[in-house]
Amino acid sequence: MKIESSIIRGAAWMILSGLCLVGVTGVVRWLGSELNPIQAAFVRYVFGLILVFPIFLKFRITKKRPQRIRLLAVRGVIHGMAVMCWFFAMTRVPVAEVTALGFTSSIFITIGAIIFLRESLYPHRIIAVTAGLVGTILILRPGIQVIDSGSVVLLVSACLFSCSLLMAKTLTKTESNTTIVAFLSLFATLVLLPFAIFVWKAPDAWELFWLLVTAILATSGHYAMNRAFQISEITALQPVMFLQLIWATLLGLIMFNENPSIWVWIGGAIIIATATFSARKDRSIRTL
């Protein structure tokens, strides 16, 4: 009963996370016609930096410093570049396709973990990566339809986000979660600053309000995701992540009159299924 209860509570947190993150995509897509995506990304991270400012005050009071400030800085640069790519893509790519291609992060994480973290190359991981690439091809369908530049940039973003996540995994060995989150907000904001200045247009109060909403939704979404992973195993939660595609489809249909093709659904389902398969196999290997 305890296991079933943890799965249900974890799934509830993951559903909340999915709704929040899809909401971020919708708001950014809507603001894309008014604000440059790089400026929108910068303002969103400024609000995020304000939210974590008390953490820096704590550092000043305790005089405690991060042990791996250089890796924190490199991660912030990579994450900032990923955010720029992601915000740009969201203004050009249908909401459902953004969500489906975002699932490719699991593919890049697997590849990166094998190359950079020296994790074992098991046969099921090769199968998962191959099948995930097939799912991606089905979504993009090169040679059958023209691939939008936004889709290409979105894949670059997924790759960069994966690098950021792998660095976060390494940083958890020496740094606290609050330190990692705070310095990510700081360095990502600094990376976005010069680009935002170049395209800056004074946002009105309404645009600032919605960018604040974006920051709150993004922060809440990642908090809910972390809570889900604390409560339940990732293997039980990954199928729930596919619900994001449903929320994204409904949002795109209602707000932007977007109707994704069946290939987005099929490709997204393949990517999620292979990620779930790989995670379950990894779990069975760890328990041997």
C-alpha cells in the first residue's frame, strides 16, 4: 500500500509539473509576437534570480563558498545558451512539437552519461537511443516536409540542457541543491544579459506580469518534478510525462489553433516508451 501511495503522490506531482512547464511554453509562445525571445528569457531569469537572492545573502552571512565555482560557471553558460535556443524555438514551433522534441533530452543524457561520466554501454541503452532517434525522425520527417529552423534549434537546446543536467549530477557530489540552483540563476542571467541588451525593447506592465508568471510557473514546475522524484521512482513516473503532450496539444489547439500531426504523437510516444524501457532495465541491473 505504501508503494502504491508513493506512486500516486509522485504521479500527482509530475502531472502538476507537466501543467506548469506546458504553461511556460504557452506564455512564451504568446509573448513571442510582442517581445524578442532572448529578452523574454533574460527577464524570466532576472525574476528567477530575485527568487533565489536570499540564498546569496546566506552565503554572505555564513561566508561559505562553493567548492567548484568554475564548473558552476560553465554550467551556467551552457544552460544560458540552451535557454536562448529554447525560447527562440517556442516562438516558431507548435506547442505540441516543442513538448515532443523536448523528450529527446533523455537520448542526449544517455549518450552524454556514457561518454563523459563513463557509464556502462549496455545493449538496452543502444536500443533506447536508436529507437529514440527513430521517434525524433518521425516527428521531423526530413525529406517529406521542410524542417523548420525552430525544430533544429530546439534539438540543439535539448542537447545543451542535457549537458547542463549531467553537470548538475556531477555537482551534487560537492554542492548543495540550493547552491546549484542559485548559481545557475546567476550565471544564466549574466550570459543572457549582453544578448538582451542588443535586442532590448522596454516591456510594458502587462508583459512584465506575464514574464513573472513564467518565472513562477517554471520554478513551480521544477520544484514539483523534484518532489515527484523524491517520492517515487523515475521508472514509475516517466509514462506520466507523456501527459505533457496531451496538455500541450490542448493548449496549442485552444490558444493558437494548432493541430499536431499524428506523427508528433507517434514519435513522442516512441521516445517516452524507450526512455521508460531504458530506466526500467537500469533499475533491474542495479538491483542484481
